[in-house]
Amino acid sequence: MGRIYNFYPGPAALPLSVLQKAQEALFDFRGMGAGVMEISHRSAEFESVLLSAQQRLKRLLGLDPSTHILFIQGGARLQFAMVPMNFLQTAAAYIETGNWSEGAIKEARRVGETRVIGSSADRQYAYIPSFDKSQLRGDEDYLHITTNNTIYGAQWHSIPDTGKIPLVADMSSDIASRPHDYNRYDLIYAGAQKNLGPAGVTVVLVKDSFAQKANRSDKLSPMLRYQTYIDKNSLYNTPPVWSIFMLDLVLEWLEDEGGLAEIGARNQKKAEMLYRFCDERPDFYKGCIDRPDRSLMNITLRLPTEDLEKKLVAEAKQAGFLGLKGHKLSGGIRISNYNAIPVEAAEKLAGFLDEFARKNA
């Protein structure tokens, strides 16, 4: 069977050229006679991979030189807990825009005072709440946002101005997907398995000035302190070697493709192709998100009946399109438009959606 068009929401599609390079390194990494998953994380060969991934991230995202780039296991869910464990001392502010921000809020409440200063739960997360820094009291240790909602499909398209309050973001599903001022954030975390690589590693970008404010208590396990990963260059314990290697290959691919300007333009083009159906056939393909807040990464649709949605998913699979079933919390159809999805795939899927509507409307 040949390669299909993979629209799974995560783990998600990887560039074919990356998979081909990885296949070779799986058996023989740089002529060592051993695969990349078999070599020591203390070896010079792997440390060169680690350094390369850090340097590529700094170049691609335009990060300030003082930003620490950490590779941590445990996914974004561990970061839901690590952020408040390290930084919540007086109070933390959160804006609730979906299931993943709900999870982050729940973990913060285990640690200390957590203020939800905005929420779109009243309309099943169909929009991004308006924000003004006057909503903050001024004593918060940070404001936390989730920049893209993978389940329901809303995305922050502007960066909130928090004044002197540090800004923390979960960017698991839209990091490195477009030009963006990543230096406006004091800490960013992102599971790699959507735009950066395979599951198994979480990227954490933290400004040194913010890291200095972290909890220094001996009661907090070293494995839960950001300073441990800073001091040990993410090598305190055995890191996810394969995932970091793959992440470096994906970053290399992004650079070769033209960087964030080029990939952002492609993602915009693909999203416009697919959102066209919400606008041209609103009685058949109903968009789930207010137009100004539509995600470029996760396009969500509802059809007139659940039976039609099931039929679309089944026929799409037969036609070579995988992963279109909506999340169990939201239902409907979800099209994940991550970096590795080629423009051709979006064009083919658009044609399929057009034909499906003509036959079933």
C-alpha cells in the first residue's frame, strides 16, 4: 500500500524526506555502525544532535540568545503541572479556551490561587475571549494561554499584552507554523508530535529572567525543576534520544523549505482551501468557530447529521484520506493542517469534500 494523505491530529504526519533520512539512521548513524537509538546520550555524536536542534530552534523562531531550550519528557500534561510548581507563588491567571487549558487550570489549582480571567466555555469554545491587561490584578506570577485549540478549532491570532506580568503559552499544536514574535513569551512549551516531530519529547523555551524566579525549594523534586534541565542541558536523565533526533531532522526540513515565512504561507493557503466549504456551503458544512478566531491548524466542521459525518469519514478513508473523525468531545469532522501536510493533500481533500457535498446535499 502506498502513502496516504494523513490528517491525524497528533501524532501527526511527518515529512517524507525526514522519514527517509530517519530510516537510514535507524540502522547506521553517521557511519558508526550502530543506530541513533543505540548510542549513548553522553556521546559526542548525540550531543551534536542536541546542540543542532537547539540552534535550529533559535534560528527558526528568532529567539533571544538568553532563552533556554529544554527537552523534557511527559508531554504537555506534565507541563500543566511543572509551570505552577515552579512559578505559582502568589497567584496565576489563566484564559480557558478548550480542553487542554482546562487541564492546565486543574493542575494549577492543586498548587495555589488560580484565577480564570476569561473563558469561551459558554459556547463550547467557539471563540477566543477578548482580553485586556486591566483584567489582571497586577500581582499574578504569570498569565497562561493555550495558543491553539486542537479539539474545537479556535486559535489566538494576536499576542495578549500582559504588561509586566509574564506570559506563558502552551503551543503544542501551532509552534513553528507561522511567523510569530516568540520573544513576547516568557515560557513556551510544546509537545513535538504535531509540527516538530514524533511523540516523546516536549520542547520548553524559557527566558533566563523568568527562570530565575522559579521555585528553589528542596521539596520540589529535581525532575520537576526547570533549573535542573537548564543546569544539565536536558541531560539530567536519559533523554528521548530518537525523538530529539527526529525533531532536529524536522527543523532542518523547515529551514530547507524556506523557514516560517514559507511554511506559514502554505498553511494559510491550505486553510483557505478547506474553510471555503464553510463559507460556500454553510447549510452542509457548518463551521464550528467564529470566523476571526478560526484555527489554521485544526479545521472543524459539522454536517447536517451524524450519519453523514460517519459516511464522510468512511468514504474519505477509502479515498486515501486518514484521520478526519472529530474528537470524541466535539464530534463532527476535524482536518488537521500541520506543517507536513503538503498543499497537494489539501487540494485533493478539497476536491473530495466538494464531490461529497454534491452527492449528499
